[in-house]
Amino acid sequence: MTVQGLFSGKANAAAQISAVPRIAIVGRGFSGMMMAVALMRTVRTPFHLQLFDPNSTVNGGQALASARSSTILNTRVRDLSVSLGDPDDFNDWLCSNAEFRAAVPAAIPGFRQIFVPREIFSDYVYQRFSEALAARRDITVQVCHDPVVAIRRSHGSRFLLESANPSNPLFDIVILATGYGLPRPHEDPEVSPVRAQRLVARPHTVLLGSGIRVVDQLLQLRDGGYTGQITIISRHGFLPQSHTPNSADPVFPAEALPHSLPDIVSFIRHACREAEEEGRSWQSIMNGLRRHARSLWRSLPARQKRQFNRHLRAIYDSHRNRLPEAMHLRLKQELAGGSTVLRRGRAGRRGLSGLFFTPSGSSSEEVIHAERIIDCRCHAPDLSAPLIQSLFAARLAMPDELALGLAVNACGETFLDDGSSVDGVFAVGPLGLGSLPDIDLVPEIVTQAYSASERIAERFYPQSQAV
């Protein structure tokens, strides 16, 4: 499917596609769509954009289209703008929506501090995408539903994306935007309900995970009328903390920052404790920490980065990926009421009647009988997947030092062990989480998308001017 710019003549489509530079984006979730918007707004010369995504829907990427209306984003409206330099763009879009204004009258004249359903944010992103395309009469956008299985160099500096379509053209730039995509293979998320129902006296569902997704799933089950027992299995036993009722403006101590992991942890704990004593919130310190996270991460040796991932990542994530206060209150009520139980330990293999589970601090395995097991964990990309392996084989990318994803710089360029970046290959969003802390959050993805687009304009289109 090819979409022309608003005023492009169809007769010129084939000639235009072959004559202009070609950019490929692999993935059409938020990272991919954000890159498309940023490219159309930043690169001012003609180009052809091709989006590769097996998902066949045209009004939502995999992450956004699958979200239910009851799923609330854990970031305030004020931090969700896709327009660089205009933090009020999403708020203004909501204010212009009469139906939304009627549904949320208490927030008028603005919605900056509220949390909205994910599908509303999806509508906003795709409208901005459509507007950006309509404003560009000199570009074409094509969507390809064949999965990309390999990427390699061809004809010097150009790239070939191998898929089920043997006639794929060459591309000048390739952008990987698969989010948490390319997961490790795993079993069917639900065990057989027939066999399990014979063994479980009361309906019982097991949720695997400890982040926002597991809370979303819990509340969706309850909102859907599910009254059975729910067990949350978390490796470290941490669940998301709460946002403050009102916005917690970023604050961080001005002193020189330490450079070793133990000192950094002590420094942050002291800053949070001091903020609480002074009538502020620890949330404001965590918000301020995001501005320093990358420099702190770069200062750590690989050994301490691995220590952080093993022992501190879970508690850090529970404090940075927070819940709206109302959702956190519901979570507390669920846990206090006894129908939802949090168990700390390791989930093992699945059987016909449930899940094998090893409690924390024990070497003995037990079986948790349940008729449903739902995996809500965020899995790191599978670096052994054919697509990723093709990048390594062609020296177009390498793993980050913790093997959490691909090694990238701030604008998403992949780089190699000699420190050189790879011309024309980018990996944006969560694929770079091992290199760039917090690159899985919307504000950071937006900033990176525009940075990558500006880099593309400077390197490949020297006459371009950003707008």
C-alpha cells in the first residue's frame, strides 16, 4: 500500500520513488510512527518512506492498536507531545476535541496534569502522522506487511531488507523501531482452561511481571467482571509506585554527582529523604534524576552496570514507571483485600494444571494451580533472532555491553567495537535501553526521533533545513 503526499500526482509515483532517497522503518508502534512524523517534519527534501510491519491494521502500531480503552498511560499529558519545542501540543489537541472536553469537564481549561487512555494518545499520534504526510506533497509513504528477516549491505552504502517479497528495493537509510519487539520465543500465554478447571476449586489467574502491564491486566480483569483469585508473580517483588496528586516538578541536587554505583545509590536515597523532610516529594527527585541518568550510566564500569541490572533495576523501574494515584489506590486495595496476592520468586515451566514456581529464598519448586497464566513481562530483544544476527554478521550493529539490545548513541545510530557509528543504520526506542537509560519513555523517544531525523538531514541531505 502506497500513500502519496496530499497533492502528488499518481502518474509520478513510480518515477518519484525511484528518483528520491529511500528510508525504511522496521516497526510501526510508537517508536516507528514517531520516527515517521519527525522525518516528515525535519527532512525538507523529497524522500520515499517505507514502513515494514506484519501488523495489517493502518490506524495503529502493534503496541498502540492492541491497547484497550481502559489502559491508562502512566505519563501526564504535559509530557506526551510529539511536537519538539511545543510541550502543549497534546494538551491543545485534547482541548480542540469537543467530545473529550465534554467527558472531562473538570480539567478545563487544560488537561496538562491528567492521565488519559492509551487509545486516545494513539489517535493523537496517528492524526499528527496524517497531518505531517498531508503537508508534504513531495514524499510518498508505503506500508509493507512482510516481516523483515535480514538486513545487509548491497551496492556499497545502500541496504537490502530481505523479506517474503523478493523485489524489495534498496534503501539509503534503515531505522529499526521494533520497541520491545523480537522477543525470545515462549509458550502460549494461556494454559488449557479445560484441564485446569478440573483441578482449581475457584477460578484462578496468574499474572507474570511487576510493571505497568501487570497492573493494567489486573484492573482490566476486574473491570471485566472477573471475581476469581489472582496471583502476581514478580521476580523481585516490586510493583509500580504512585505519582503525586499534582505534578512533581523535576528537582535534583546541584552538588557534583558521584561516579560509583554504591555512592550514586546513597546520593539518590539521601536526596529523596531530604526532599520529603522539606515538604517536597521523592517523585520530584526521580523526575530530576532522568536528566542525569545517561551521564551517570556512562560513568559506571561494565561490572557495576551488571550489578545494577541484577540487584537494583527492578526497584529503580518501580519508582520511575509510576501509576496514576487512582490506579495505585486500586492496586493497594486489591492486595489488601486478599483476592489478589503478590508472590516473590521465579516462574518456571508450565504444566497442564498451572505453573511451576520457586519462591524467593527457597530451592524447592511448587505448583500454582491456575486456569490462566498471562505473561505481562517486558522481554529484552532476542539477540539470536535472524534479523539481529544479520546485522551483526554484516557489521551494521553490535550488542551493547550488557547484551540488553543494540549499542547506540544518543540519536540512535548503531556503532561498532571500534567506536565508529554505522552510516545509515539507526535503532530508536527500547532497542537501545542498554546504552540509554529511560529510552523506553515517550519524552525520550520523541527527543531521540527528532535527533535522528536531524542527523539524517545533516548527513545525507546537506541542503535540508529543519523546521
